[in-house]
Amino acid sequence: MSQRQIILDTETTGLEPADGHRIIEIGCVEIRNRRKGDRVFHQYMNPDRPIEDGAFEVHGISSEFLADKPVFADIAQDLIDFVRDSEVIIHNAPFDVAFINAELKLLGKKWGRLQDYCKITDTLVMARERHPGQKNSLDALCTRYQIDNSQRDLHGALLDAQILLDVYLAMTGGQGHLLLDDEQTRADGAIKHKMLARKSGALRCIEPTADELQAHQIRLESINKESGGKCVWLLEGEV
């Protein structure tokens, strides 16, 4: 059964939805079975209110740029359809969830909350559990897990979602770079297989020893613990 996850990030006019601040950008990137999916959701929105100077310094999105963009009501259904029945992964989730829920509330009670449509996972909470007492901002995690964020001069919802995808995969098993491009991985593997077959004739199958099997099982259980029960090899029963 496919496990669909969504990495989500937002940019806003300010810090507090309770003060009337609004969402101006939403970026979502899909993951399926720990592989980057083909689908993204990205939308700028006209907030119908000024953007605070402090917020503009963070994301660089101006009111002039947003003047001809749709309002949240125009894209709400598409967003809900994109995240429905998935696990939505957010860094510092209370911030983004509060803003999305405030936008949904403005549309009417029938829209409910983001949590009504999907499961929410906060990578900031995960990072604090794994690295207590350390900095766990997205930039700090990029440094810790050697994720390239050199393009992040300003914050952007889609860019930050794509960076968080790499961080999440690294933080939950270190499998990010192995699984981001599955087609290339398969193609490279096929080439190596053919080269080895031509070089040595029929391929030999070498059975693992009992000690090797035990070490393999211990390693999988360690990955499973670190990833919160999401080690794909254990999930797929390939052990």
C-alpha cells in the first residue's frame, strides 16, 4: 500500500493570524514510499492586506507582486484535495497549521481544520528529540545533515519544502539521496549488472552467514527506531 506524504511550507504577511495576518505562498512536495513524487502544489495568494516590513525582509515577496494573484478562497479546494488522506510534514507545524486553519475559518465552519483532512507531523519536534540542546532550525539541520541550501538567500515556501524533504529523509534514516531519483538508480543498477555479467559470466549468488543476517537485522531495527517505525525494508517485509 502506497504511503503518501506531503512536505508543506508557507510564507505569510506577518507572525500572528490572530492579528489578521494572512498566507501569501504555499508550497507542497509529494513523497511516496520515501521517494520524491511527481506532484507539487505551489501557489502565491493576494492577502488583501499589507505585508509587514519584517516579513518582507524574510521572504522578499511584495504586495505589488501579489496584486494579480488569486485569493485563498480560490485555491482552498485544490490545496485540500492535494493533502487529503496523507501525512503532512511541516517544520514548526503549529505556525503553518494555525495560518491555514485561520484561512479555512474565514471560508466558513464547513471547511473545518487542516487536521480534519490529514495527519500532521512536526519535524522541529522530531529534531529536538534527536538533537536535544542543539539548534534545530532548518538551516541548522541542513548543516548537520550536509544538505545544500545555498540557494536559500530568502525564504520561499516551495524552496523550503524541497529543502525540508531532503532534511526529513536524512533525519529519518539517511536514505534521502539514495531514493530521490529512483529511475536513475534503477538505470545505473541495470548498467552495472550487465557489465558484471559480461565480465564474469553467470552471476553467483552468495548466501549471507548467520552473523551477517543478525547484523543486518540489528541495523534495520536501529533505522526503524530512529525513523519512528518507518524503515521501508521492515514495512515491506523484505527482512
